[in-house]
Amino acid sequence: MKILVLNCGSSSVKYKLIDTEGENVLAEGGVEKIGLHDGFLKYKLADGSKAIKELGLVDHKGAVKAVLDILTDPELGCIKSYDEIDAVGHRVVHGAEKFSKSVLLTDEVIQQVKDCYDLAPLHNPANVTGIEAVEEILPGIKQVGVFDTAFHQTMPAKSYLYALPYRFYTEDGVRRYGFHGTSHRYVSARVCEILGVDINTQKIITCHIGNGGSITAVLNGKSVDTSMGLTPTEGLMMGTRVGDVDPGALTFLMKKHNLSVDELQKIINKESGVMGVSELSSDMREIESAVKNGNERAKLALDMYEQRITKYIGAYAAEMGGVDIIVFTGGVGENQTGLRANVCAPLAFMGVTLDLEANKERGTEKVISSADSKVKVVVVPTDEELMIARDTAAIVSGK
């Protein structure tokens, strides 16, 4: 089956065309700057090289049409017509408590996704816009929604509830939902394949570390706790997001500086985290470079960033009564070797030791713990698109 995987953001559409029979990526790329006059399509050619096509002002429908056109281009494309696409799988950020697994997108389901707009005002509307664009351009094609929050629906109430008045949960749905669920699901399953162990007997901590980051406790194949909450701002210190913070500090700042809700949202989502502390960059490569050049603020930001990852790993190991496997994934987790070493060093008391030579590997599947480590530490590059393609193929074929 040829599955088109779409990840529609507020100003971008990322895509991969995947042949699920051999799980081969036939094409990939994305449209950026949707709604602006300098919008463009970035795509990868058959030889692996990348190219850019200027589009100018396009909306989401125009962006999806540009993707389909490049896929069927006589010279640059990999398929002859739209008819070769068997189904479309969409990344949908928020499914609240409505969805615990991927589903076929019907009118009823799409309305339920819209009902979650207030929980993900930046993401869900863009996701639905992409779904509706495909409906218009490819009428009748089957579409599947794969939810970031679905994997975490197995968390017990003690993990997902906040210690707020209970009515805010029953009336407003305020609880921990978690995100990056498709990534955590993929890498927790994949690491067990790599190690040749049964996921149903393992205590796994998956660390999706990127510009946004989250950590999940996976017990016997199920998410039992995760660091992101009602929104993706809770948990780890991130590129520009604040992560865990005393809510009293936020109300204090609102009063002191007469901040509106929107102004506070901007601060905690766009101006905090590594960027806020370092006042330099949200890119960990630039932070590491600055640390090597003696930038003290960059060092402080890096120390804080790493400490919080270690702290969550320790907490989740305690929660599960131990840990068998720690997985690093995401752009930072897969590539920043120094960060992995620094995060794992304080965990020596749990029997975690790294093979420093193995840890030099970047962006590849690799066991980086030493032979005598009591806990396996493994790098597993995430593949959310493949997971979406698999789910889509299974659903549309009735498996």
C-alpha cells in the first residue's frame, strides 16, 4: 500500500509517501511559510539530494495540492497519478480522552477533533484544515487520524490527574494528556525488537529529546506516566518552553508586570527554556558550541536542561520499581553525545554505565551502555511517519 503521511501545522505541511509493503520511503518533503508570499516546497529527489520550489502565497489546500503535484510530476515524481495513493494518514495532536487509538476519519470523528480545539488551539485546527483539504482534492480517499495523545490514554488516574478541584477535570477536561505518543510507542516497541526482548515484560523509559521534549514511563508496553501535561509546556526544560515551574511564580509575574494571558503564554512557550536562560539560542548545537567557548550562561542552560532529564528518568525508575531499558530519541537525543553521557552519569547508582566509544555514534540505532551495565541504554531514531503509515494501512485494510 502507498500511504501519504501528512503533518499539517499552522504554517507548514510535512509529508512522506511510504510503501508499507517494504516500508520504503518513496518521497518526502514539506511546504513552509503557508499564507506568506514567499511560501515554498522543499522535497527530496530520488538520488537523495534536496530541491526547493517557490510557491508564493498558498493556503493549506494549495500546499496539499503542491505536494500531490510534485509526487506526480513527470520528471521529479515517483507516482504517475493520484490514484496510486491508497490512503492518507494524518498526525493529529490532541484527541483528549476521545481517542485511545488511531481511527478512520469520518465526519463524526472530525467533529470530535474540532471539539478539542480549546486544548490545542495552534495544532488541531491546522490538522483539520489539512484533512479537509485532502477531502476536497481527493474526494472519497480514506483518511486516518493518528493522535499524539492516544498512547498515553493507558495512564492511571493517579498519573494523569492534577491536584486541582475535581470539577475542573469533570467539567473542563483539565488533566495530563501527554504528547509525542506516536514516537514513544514506536521507540519502545523498536528497542525491544533490537534487544530481542518481550515488551510485555519490560520497564522502559523513553526520552524524546528535541526542541520540544518529553519522557515516558512504559511498563509492560503501556504508558503509565509522561512528562508533558494538559499542554506541551509542562515537564522538561525545552528549546523555548519553560517546562515545570511553580504556578505561583506565574501569577506573581502576571500581577507584577500586568501581563495578559496571551503575553504570559508567549513567555512560557516562546521566550523561556534554553533560549530564555541562555539569551543566546534554543538550538542545542549552538549552546554546546558556546559552552566550549566559555559562555557561562550557555553552560547554565545546558546544566539545567540535562539535570531535568536525569531527574525524570530517576523519578520514573522509582515509580516503576526499576528500569530495564532507557531509550534516547528525537533530534537532540539521537545526536548530542555529550548530553547523553551527562544525563546518564548520575544514574550510576542504578547500575547505568555507558560504553563511551559506542556513545560516539550519532543518529543510528545503537546500544550505548557497557556490557556490564544493569540497565540497557539505547539510541533509537524515531519514525513517527512510519508508525502513522502502519496504522493507516492496517485500518483501511480492516486488519
